[in-house]
Amino acid sequence: MKFNLFLLILTSLIAVALGRPDVVTSKIRSDAIGLYWTTPDGVEIDLDSQGIKWRLVYLNENTALISPFEISPTGSFVQYNGPGERLNITKVATNSEDFPPELQWEIKLSPIQITPPRFYICSKSDLSQSATAVETGEKKGIVIADNKDPHGQLWILEAF
């Protein structure tokens, strides 16, 4: 009887552990201009020389939700807003299991074989649109969705 109870508890714990998404904490740096993702106003995604940590919550092997690690309230995620538009932070219900594709990002390894590896961060809403670094001034920039600048779309994830 005790052994059966032990097996039931063990099976439940394993099921819970396997069902939890993987979480990676990382800074996100542009390979093209060397600037990092940040969100000084908590709304729009900018680039600067310091950056902040981001939380990538993997829903499956390649798809993740991205949120600011240090400043975000629970349920704040990076959102795709259409071609050529800036990425921003939006808040959704934290108990949601079905996140809209505008909040989901496909993290694709670049075929370029160098270390550290480079990644494309593509919107699940439109896989032809990738997060793209756009320099706006001295050591500053913004992140937009675009499909025209392959070099500006390469990102380095600096994990902690």
C-alpha cells in the first residue's frame, strides 16, 4: 500500500516536472551593432550598450515567450505589432494557456557556424518577420519586425 502511494506521488511529480516549460535568463545582443535589448519605459523595446536580462519561457523546443526579467510584472511579454513596427511589451492574463501568436517567438539557430551561436527571433504570427536591430544614434537603437535586413536580424543570447 505504501509502495503504491509512493509510486503515485513519484509519477505525479515527474508529470509536473516534465510539463513545466524551460526558462532561460539571457541578455539579447545584436550581432550587427553590438547593442542590447532594453525597455527604459517598460513599453517599447530599445537598444543600448548595457541592456537588461530577459526571460525566455520555452513553450516547446523552438517557441518562446520573452519578457523583461528584472522589471516586468508577471504576464508582461514582448509583442509583435506588424511588419516594420516596433516591438513592445504587453500584459496578458497570467493564467492563459493559449498565448496569441503575436506573443510567441520562434528562436531559430542561424546556419552560420561561429561561436557564440547567432539566432533569429521570428514572430510566430508571421515567420517572415524577425526582430531587427535599427541604429538610431550613438550607442542607441530600436527593435522592429522586418524581413529585409538579414545581418540586423542576428542575435546573440548571453545566458546567465
